[in-house]
Amino acid sequence: MKYKTQLRSLLDNLDNDTITRIELRILEGIIDRHGEEPDVMEILEKYWIKARKKKISDAHEECLIGGKIFFVIYNN
């Protein structure tokens, strides 16, 4: 259950463009280990719906995590 809270926090950081490279690796690990769980899939689906609506600037990197593309803007 702790990983779900951490997942939400990491996705918030990703959405706010404040995620670090270390946090991105943690996010990747959570999705790799728990990505098929229904609760995790629901959390990810809510993020993807919100992320699709957000305008992406040119200063981003596309990362493939858990079979899904994430747009990442690194601040550090």
C-alpha cells in the first residue's frame, strides 16, 4: 500500500515537471513490479487522462515506462 502513495506522489512530481532522475527510476520500479495490479492501473489511467490534456513543451524527453510513454521534463 505504501507504494501506491509513493506512486501518486511521483506522478504528481512528473505532472508538475519537478521529478528528478532518481524519482523517475523509482517510478519505473513501481510500475515494473506493480503495474498490472488493478489499483495501480487505475491510478496510472487517471494520470494518463490528465497528462493527455496537458500541453507538452519542446523541452521534454519521452520515456517508455511499463509499456507507456511518459513525457519528462528534468529540473535537475
